[in-house]
Amino acid sequence: MPGPIIAIDGPSGSGKSSTSRGVAQRLGLRYVDTGAMYRAMTWWMLTHGVDVDDPAAIAARCDEPFIELGVDPAGPNVRVDGRDVSVEIREAGVADAVSRVAAVPEVRERLVRSQRDIVDDALASGSGVVMEGRDIGTVVLPQADLKVYLTAHVEARAARRALEESQRSGSGSLSAAQENLQSRDALDSTRAVSPLQQAADAVAIDGTHLTLDEVIDAVIRALPADVQ
């Protein structure tokens, strides 16, 4: 019997990636970082000179890049046209533009199809999936066995992002991180297609004052007994 399908949504910097990977590793499931797919699409647009402020230009070319996502939680990666871009998609230029690219309906339609295909492949192979993003429980996998909405106070999320940036580049501004997160929250929650929102049947977890292990424990405890 295939493992469970777990959907984890929440705003940027809430700890979705670390939590999702941790849950997938503990339960032996595949891990799908949908945000990496949108970042990969954004990276491709930027490197091909597409104006990321022009939705029509993005829509016209969003079927061109071939995006492959690694689903091993111990070593996830993303490739575009055969090139590993796992590092490049985390750069500031991509982070600044990804919400605009992700808001284009044609981009979301294409990537949602890919995300569902990944789940279908996992289930056909007898595996379950932990998928994280912003519209997983509401749009991509409304049939998920467990839906989680993971959040944290913006100050805590900004501190995490500033630390990540400092570790990556040697410098990280708390105020800049908070401003960026608030801007992304506004864009993601107000876009016309698949906005960030909590599914009606999602379990809400506030990780502000919890350790990563405590958040992972909370997700696993929330699994329905018949799919554990």
C-alpha cells in the first residue's frame, strides 16, 4: 500500500522545506519542493532575458524549460535542461523575481501538472509523498491524507532567512529579510491564481517557538491513524 500524501503549505521562511524533508526522511517518503520548481522557472526566464515584469512574455515561453526535480529528501536537487541549478535558484535575483513569475497562470498550470505527475509516479511505485508549497492543500493535492499550514511570526521567519543568507554569502540583513518576506507574503496571498491560503481542513502549526524536531513531531502526530 502506498504511503501517505502530505501537503505542507505556508508563507516564505516558515520552515516548510526543513520540516517537509524531515517528515519525508522519518517516514521514508518522497519529498517535493514545489518552490524549487518555480525558482527554476524564474532562473530560466532571467538567464534567457525574459522580462519578469511582463506576464505575457513569461506565458509565451514557460513551456520551453525542461525542469527535473530530485525527490530524495536526503539530497534534493533541481535540474533545468540537464543542468543542476540547485545553488543558482537560491540567489537573490531569483528570490526577488519568483513571486512575479509564479503568479502567471500559464506557469502555474504547467508546474501543477508536473507536480501531480510526480505524485502519481510515487503512488504507482508504492511510495508516499511530502509536498510543500503555497497551494498544495488547496489546489495541487486537495485529496491529500494530511494538510498542514505551517507558519511563524514574521520576525522569526526573517531571522531564519537572514541567517541562511549570512551562511550562504557572508552577509545577511534582518531588516532586508523582513521587508522581502512581507513583500512576498503580500504578493503570494493576493495573486489571482492559487493564492497562498490555509485549506479549510488543514492542521495549523505555528513554529515560532518550536524546534525543527518539535515541528516534525507535530506533523507526524497529525497523520490520520489509518494512513500511518
